[in-house]
Amino acid sequence: MVSRSCANFLDLSSWDLLDFPQTQRPLPRVMTVPGIVSELEGDGGGGSSSDVNSSTGGSHERKIIVANMLPLQTKRDAETGQWCFTWDEDSLLIQLRDGFPPDTEFVYIGSLNADISPGEQEAVSQKLLSEFNCVPAFLPKDIQEKYYRGFCKHHLWPLFHYMLPMFPDHGDRFDRRLWQAYVSANKIFSDRVMEVINPEDDYVWIQDYHLMVLPTFLRKRFNRIKLGFFLHSPFPSSEIYRTLPVRDDLLRGLLNCDLIGFHTFDYARHFLSCCSRMLGLDYESKRGHIGLDYFGRTVFIKILPIGIHIGRLESVLNLPSTAAKMKEIQEQFKGKKLILGIDDMDIFKGISLKLIAMEHLFETYRHVRGKVVLIQIVNPARASGKDVEEAKKEIYVTSKRINERYGSPGYHPVILIDRLVPRYEKTAYYAMADCCLVNAVRDGMNLVPYKYIICRQGTPGLDKAMGVTSRDSPRTSMLVVSEFIGCSPSLSGAIRVNPWDVDAVAEAVNLALKMSEAEKRLRHEKHYHYVSTHDVGYWAKSFLQDLERASQDHYNKRCWGIGFGLSFRVLSLSPSFRKLSVDHIVSTYRRTERRAIFLDYDGTLVPESSLVKTPTAEVLSVLKSLCDDPKNTVFIVSGRGWESLGDWLSPCENLGIAAEHGYFIRWSSKKEWETCYSSAEAEWKTIVEPVMRSYMDATDGSTIEFKESALVWHHQDADPDFGSCQAKELLDHLESVLANEPVVVKRGQHIVEVKPQGVSKGLAVEKVIHRMVENGISPDMVMCIGDDRSDEDMFESILNTVTNPDLPMRPEIFACTVGRKPSKAKYFLDDVSDVLKLLEGLGAASSSSKPEYEQTSASSSSSHAHVAFESII
């Protein structure tokens, strides 16, 4: 179950900020398991605990598929007036079930392609759930129009296909009302999911860009929900995506998933780049899987192009009507080479460019005139608008011009089929085409090449109907595909083209037509093997297997919900990770006699965001109070230089300082700075500095920090992608030239650092504890507080002291990080103010535990502290 500790944070994350309309009518209570009836009557409040279970009574896992539209065909019976529903067998949501055993239960959630009146919605919901395991999301007509026709089709879809609304008459400018409708629609979908989900067992798989903020709603309600998302469109480069005013909300929505799927690495790379540039997130490959660390959760990235349903296509190939149409095509185009194009009527399919390329083919390669025919099937447009009308007009004008110029009586070089083409007819054209030309300027996937390959392979039934044998007619196919479509990387045997280069496309078509039969056969075999083994069932099974793996550790961590509105996310941390309270540590503090206290400076005693880095009077007072206790050995362990730390902290006479990560150590203000490194050992700097300077000159925004102990190359202000790339190169370069030097080269967050071996905060802490043991004051309590990556070395070091055989007794360990984030520390404090409150509590405990005469005599207290430090030194 989800930890109840997250409930308060969820109460803070109120959705009232965005004024979401509530679902008008909840799904009626349904019997999901015999004898068990759901009692959920809707959302139950946006701030309810994520421990609340859903309505399903069974414990078996199900696959909940959420998409914009349900995989149903809907119509009203003319006689009875009742709504009738049937499965849409061509829907991807139905076909993906082939990847699973027959007894796998699927639940579908989506809207209907019909206007169901409010009075009918309850009956329709009951019917769809009982007969089809479908849960309809009824969107008010106004929201539906603004959500789908508005934001999805006029904002997201063009933007994801690299089209910016540069002018009012070519694309719609961002409209906040459409965005609010998009969010409201996603909220309605989330309500439907919550009514049927069992969050402990079910897997939720969200499909496509229509529902990109849905994961945030679901993760808010169920922190440990097993949630996947697959984007079926392209994901644009960061230069395009970051023009979207709500870019961060959409990214955070996707990052609330456990697994995010893309068709190609290019799309995934663009998404990762956006996460890096806009949210500051880094990714890494973990055993072959790309993972993003997002507040303690690993969000995995899946790269796998979708496949087709081969059985469905083969069943159409075996129809008598298909064979009859093939014979008709064979007779009609006898002696001619057929080039096939099948595209939707939209501006990104590149139909006009395809026709212009064919015009160049006939003009440049005269021998193909009269022998080659392009059959272009135009599917009905999915959206309307001025752009679509202009594209359609250009297609007709260009095809007419080609036919008038290169045609002859009985011969038309371009045959344009602009009507609803039956499936059998389309399949027949696939099977008879010598070459398939896909010329889209941008397309998420495009399955036309896959269908062409399967149809060219044929079936035994079709061969028999056509009167041929596979031995007499070896299978061949030839593909010319745009390099800007999602299926292109998987078709290694295709001729890839830039659709904007019409001369190159014409040349590629000519090459495909004159290619030898043997080579076409080899290319076809290669493609057929891939397409037949990577069908839609394989795609779905592979994705859900990875989703299972990505969510397997959900119940091994504690969860907190943080953030407001669409900035909500889940912080996932170790079960033993908890806030360090003053009462908890003071009891240990009072009963111990030899305490070692290690404190980081920036981000721990002074806010990281503060422009003034000098310690406040409050900080100096707290440190002085702790240092004046003779039972304490207090050290500041920082990456800052020794001069600034020594100057700032001089009022605390008994305070120890480890500067520059322990390169310099001073045990009190009365002692000299120590270092075990001589200046002669720093000859490596003469090697490192010119190398770093060359990278600084080549990387705009980068700088070099010079320390006595180290040289640091910073790229925080450089371009994120270029800076990261240069950092990797610099790391390799320095490791190579410094192979025989006594230094280490480390890459941190936006830095590459070179420092002597044996210099780290962890080793500094070990050195102090070792000195204490040598002087007979082995610590019985060790406390360490820090906030960044370098402090993790300290945490690891003091945790290792527990098993140190040199220690006469096992000390009490308090390793504490500042901020709720993944850490080796067992405890956390929220911010600098919490740190100071804790230290004030310890200082007060020190004062209250002193004898009365010590409390009234400052000089006596100072004398005791001095004796303690002298015993260490």
C-alpha cells in the first residue's frame, strides 16, 4: 500500500488551482467479481489518501488501455432507437491483444465517436462495461471540441510535426482556453480510470499525445500506480518543443509514468534533450535500458516501432474479391511497372512532393515514359482547414499537368484515387505494385511499407487463386521511403530519400525499377523477416513486459506526493529514510560523552540560493555553542577555499575546518592549516590547465575554477547538450594524459574536476575520526549533515565506521541530507532553517547538561573545550 505519510502532501496538491470541472455522472456501481459490488461513487475528493483502493475486488492483474477513442464502432438502430456497438477490428487497441494469452483481461477506457445524451449515458456505460469491458469517458460537447479539434489537432499535432504558427492564417496561436479544455478532458479520463482500477495489480497503458497530463492525475491519486505511456507521433527537437507555453506541464506529465515509449531513438533523444534543457534532468543507460532519475523514481525509456496485425491482412488477401481485383489490375496495367502511394490527405504526407518527383522522373528518364504508372490512393482527411484544402488543390493541379504532358491515349502516368477505397481493393494494389513510394515530410510511424511487404509475400490461398506457385514466382518488393518517417530505421533494405530533394527521389525510383530481381528478392526477404517477427502483438507484449520490470520496485520505497497542480510528482525514497527530529537526536546526544559533528557549509548552513555566502550571526552563535561543549569535536567540511572559510568562521575558536574537500585541515583557529600534499606534487596542473583552457575556448559559457588543491571545468552556463558532450570528451582526454599522475579525474554535476588522489570529504572525515581514536577519545556519536553529491562521500564514510574494528565501541550514527532526495543518508531535514533549528536544539542540550558553575562561567567552558581539542592534536 502507498504510505500514508504522503497524504498531507496530496492535500496540498489541490486541483482547484486549475478549476477542473467535475464529471457530471460517475460510472454506476458494477459487480466486478461475483458477490462483490464496488462502493466507489466517484473521485472521493482530490486530496484523499493514495492508500484508497479502487472498485475492483479481484486480485488478478489486468491491462487497462486508455486512449482518446474506444475501439468500438457506434451506431443507433433505426427501428428501436437503441445504441448498437461492435468491435472495430482494425483498431490497434484490439489487435495488440494478440501478444497475450487468451485469458488476459483487458479494460478499455476512452470516448465514443457518437453524441450520447446525458440521459442515456448511464445505460450505455453499463452496457459497454458488461459486454465489452469498455468504460466510456463522456466529454461535454464544448470541452470535446476545444480539447480534440482545438488543442490536440491545432496545437499539439502540428507542433509535434515541426509546424509552428508563424502566421495567423497558417496554424493557430496558443489559446489558454483550449489548454484548459485539454486538462479538463484529461481529468475526466482520470476519473474513469479511478472507478475501475485496482492499483496494486493493474497495469495502465496510455496511448498518444491526447492524454499527456493524465499520468499526473493518476500518480497523484495512486502514488504506486503501474503506468506506461506510448507516443505514436514524432517528438520534436527541443528548439521546436520549447516554443509551447505549457511545455513543462506536459513533460512532467510524461515523467509521472514508469515507462515512456517512442517509435525511434530520434524521438526519444529529443524528449531526453527537452528534459535536460527545461527540467535539468540527466539520463543514463542502465543495463541496456535508458533511465531518467526523477525525484528518486527511475523513469525508463522504451524504443520500439509498432508493428501490424499480419493475420488481419492475410485474411483480406485470401478473399475472392481481392484475387479478382488483382487480376483486373494485372490486365489493366499489363506490361507496365506500378508504383504505389497510399497516404492520408494532410500536409505532412508529402503527396505534392511525390508528384513533383514523378514529374522529374518522366522528364529526366525518358525510357520510363509510357511504362511506369503511379497509383496514388488518397485516404480521406482526418482534419479540415485551409492548409488541407490548399494541399488537395495542388495535388489535383500537379497530377493533371503530368498526365497532360506525359500521357497519351490509353495511358495516364498518374492515377489519383480520391475516394474511400475498400480494404480488399487497397490490398490488391499492395500485392500488385512493383515499388511502394512513401514520401512523407514528417510522420510518427507510417505502416504502409509494412503492409506492402506482407501483401507482396502473399499467402498460399492467394497463390492458388491467382494460379501461381512460389517457385514459379519468387517474392520481391521494393521500397523508397522518406528518412523522416518512423518506420525508416527498421527498413534497412529500403532506399531512403529526402522528400524535399525531388531529383534524388526521382533517381531513387528509377534505381528501384531497374534493380535486379535477385537483389529485390534479398531485400524483400530481409524486410519480411523483420516485419513478420515484430508484429503488433510483439510490440505490445514487449512494452508491457518492460512496464512490469520498470514498476517492480514500487513497494520497496516510501512515497511522498509533492507539488501543486500539474507540477505534482512523487518523491520515492528508501523505507528507512525519515526526518531527523530534535527530540530523537537530543536523547542520544545527552547520554553520549564523545561526539563528532561534521557539517557542510553551502546548502547546509547557508542557503545555496543566497547571494551572501558569509555566515549569519545565528550560524556563528550555534556553531560557537556546539564548539564550547568539551564533549564535542565539530568540523566544517566544505569544498570552499581555506582563506574564506578561515576568515568567515574565525569567531568560533574551537571549530575545526576541512577546506577544499579536506585538502586543507585546521583543528582550531589557534592552529595552522595542515596538508599532506607538497607544492611539488602539483606539477600535474601544468598539464591540466592548457587542456581545460582549450575546452573552455571551444565551449561558450564554460569556465575554469582554480583551487590550490584542484582545477575544475564548469559547463553549467553552456548549452546543455554541447556542454555534456564536451565534458565527456574532456574526461576521456584528461584520463589519457594523466594516466601516470597521482590524481583523479571526476565528472560531477556540470563539472569536470581534477584533484590529487585521496582528497574527498569522506577521507577528511575518516582522518578526523582516526585522530580521535588515536588520542583515546573514540566517538560514541557521529553526526554528519550535508546537501549535495560530495557530501555522499561523508555519509558513506561515517556509515563504514560502524564496522571499523579499531573502534572500541559502535557509535551512534546520524547521517542526514538536506532536502528530500535519494541519498546514502538515513535521515533528512527539509532546508537550512531546519538544520539550524536542530543545531540550536543540540546547543541548548549542551547548555542544560553543564554543571551550574560552568553555565555561569564562560572562561571555564572555553577552557574545557580547549583541553578537548588539545587532546586530539
